[in-house]
Amino acid sequence: MKAWLNPKKVVCIVYVAAMFVVAMDATVLNVALQTISQELQVPPAASGALNVGYLVSLAIVLPVAGWLGDKWGTKRTFLLALALFTGASTLCGLADNLTALTVFRVVQGIGGGLLTPVGIAMLFRTFPPQERAKVSRALILPIAVAPAVGPIVSGLLVEHFSWRWIFYVNLPIGIPALLFGILYLKEHKEPEAGRLDLPGLLLSAPGLAMMMYALSQGPMQGWNSPAILSTGGMGLILISALVAVELRVKQPLLDLRLLGDRLFRTTGLVAMFAAAGLLGMLYVFPLMYQNALHASALDTGLTTFPEALGLMLASQLVPWTYPRLGPKRVIIIGLLCTAAIFVLLSMIGSDTNPWLIRSLLFGVGIFLGHTVGAVQIAAFANIPPSSMGRASTWFTVQNRLGPAIGLAILSGILAAAGTSTVNATGGMEPNLLAYRAALIGAASFLLIGLCVALRIRDSDAAATIRKRAPVKPAEERPVQAEG
């Protein structure tokens, strides 16, 4: 029993469980939106507020997450966030109108926004750099497997039970993780956390929230919409002011000075573009498979699922490949091969063997899983424990902006190309070329990340690949002279 209560194992168990439900929650809702709008008797467009409310509330609390963890303690902050998320999941399932459901989704967003950066800080404070390649096996589950599982779980629950179960499904994981964390997780506070950077909070919270709103709603409302132009423009102004303010503050909320570390700066950008490409593909490909190639929702979910299996396998291989090839080669090979697979996916048609498509998506998991794992290991190699909270906050902000930017641009490509065309008889038919162009766009994000990755130096990440010297037998050890 004592082995299971090892602090490192405790942190891994609580982190993986909490992050898994948060990551899965990001993808289960989309499948159920149509059913929710029908049951609550609201227009389908109105149900989009559920996603907007979640994203905006998440963006508001993200900047303060690192400071809260340092000041109040990572255990207290993390478990409070998990309790908020789990409790709000229950309330979402009980909601009987769209207004109540939207409010509870906002509370979920607050919990989810606090969990990720505090969880990363907690994990990387517990494991020294040389042990982070091994812990990548745990990291990959919530990062990449959960989003792939989400649509399948959602489809089954909505079809056989009720849309309310897409929220209740968080309880069997969230409640045990919360109780386990209360009993066995150790507290950590930073004695020099300092006071809250109020100017930074007042600029970053609304700035990021407006940017998220504009990026998520721009493709639907139109980029020329007054609401999008005003919120996006104001968000840019606030973020620009934030940069100027934070560089002058002694203990900033978002510590931009951390970007002075070349490895942290470079891997952060790689992670952002990789997330934009992966989440963009997972958005475009199911649409193409269903709308243009006429597959069912369940078939689409089962066809994309091998990507998650590839990621799981990659998580087992990264601790072996990372120290032997070095982070630079692992990241570059992963991005290059994944971009090539995205291009191949853009060429499939209605007569393509489904097992070939599944094999390609399995390959996406293998190669991009290596990239994601290597980036997570290398990014924090030179960050001291005292700065881990603020570093994880900045890293999470970038990772949230990446998919938002990717989805906005790829949705723009679909809208510009038109997802349907007029056929010879005057009827409408799907425009496969639009989806193919969007998949090429997803590959382009990975190639941009690859160009950035060329600046990585393995020597900067030496702490994460350093091997312990073998212990010599007693008879081979030098004898220390006495006297």
C-alpha cells in the first residue's frame, strides 16, 4: 500500500484523472448540441452559447491560475478547481433550460481553466527533469486520448441514454480523484509568490476572453461582424497593453521574461502550432467523412479512434526514443510525418478502404504523439521550481490559443471555398475540395511548427536526457586516504 502512496504516484493518479475529464469534456458536447437544442426547445444557433460561455470563462481565469497555486497552495487550488468542475457537471446534467445550462458551463470553465496550469506545475515540481521522459506515459492520456474518446462516448450516451449523461460521466472519475487527492496529495506553496498583479489581471482576463470570443465566433458570425471586430480589436489592444505592463512588473501574473529561455520559448510555439494542426484536423476530418463521404457519426468516431491508440503507443515509446534521438529530432520527425499523413488524408474519397484511413490516423497518433510528448518533456527543462506555476500558466495560454486560431482559420477556409456546390441538375452536393483545402491548412500549421523546431538545441534540454552514472562495485571505488 505504501508504494501506491508514493507522492509521485499520487500526483500522477490525481493529475491524469482530473485532466482526462476536462479534456474529454471539450469534445463530448459538440455531438450532443443538436439533441440539447431540440429537448430544451431553443434554436440550434442559441446552443452555441454553451461553448462560448465555457471558453470565455476559461480564458478569464487562466492568467491567475499560476499565482493562485503558488499563493494558496497547489493542492488546495487544484482540488478546489476539480470540485468546481465536478459539481458543475452535476448541475449541467440537472439543468432544465438553456440559461441555467449556460451558467453551469461557465462554472465548469472556471474549474477547467484553473486545473490545467496548476496540474502541470504540480506534476513538474514533483518530477525532476531527468524523470520526465518516463512520466510522459501519464501525460499523453489526458492530452490526446481523451479528446479522441469524447465523440464516441458522447454518441453512445446520447443515442442510448440522454444528453445529460455526457455531464454525469464526469462524476465516476472526478469524485474518486477528488477524495483521493484530499487524503493523499501533499501541499506546496511558494514562499515568494508575492502579491496579486492586479494590473496584469485586469488586462489579461478581459483581453484573453475577448480574443477567445472573436476567434471562436468569427467563422459563424462573419469576420466583418461589428461584434467580432469590436471584441477582437479590443482584445488585441488589451493584450498589447498587457505586454508593456508585465515587462515592468517585478512579479508579473504572466511572466514574459520566461520567454528569454530559448528552449521554453521555442517549444511553446511548437506546441501551439502542433495543437492548432491536430485539433484542426480532428475538426475538419469528421465533417468531411460525414458530410462529403456520407459516413454515419458512429462510423466517423470509430474511424478516428485509431488516432488515440497511436497516441497511447507513442506514450510508451517516447521514454525510449527521447534520450536516444534527442528532442529536436523526435519533434521534427513527428511533425514532418504527421503533415505528410494530413496531405494523404486530404486525398481520400468514397472508395478509399476504411482500414487505410484508420491506418493513417493511427500513424497520426504515433508521430504526433512523439512530438507532443517530447515538447512536454523539454519545455520545462530549465524552469526552476519557484517559476513553475507562472511557466505552466503561460504554456497553457499558448496551448489554448493554438486550437482557437487553428479552428478559426480552417473554418474560414471552409467558408471561403464553400462546403457545398450546385450540381448539373441544380441540386446541392458536398464540395470535397473545400475539406481537402482545410486539411492542407492543418498540415501547414505543423510545417510552421517544424520550422520553429529547427531552432531547438538538444544541449538546452540536457537535464531531461541526462543518464545517471552506474554505481561502481565497492572494490572498484577509490579508497579515500585517512588523516
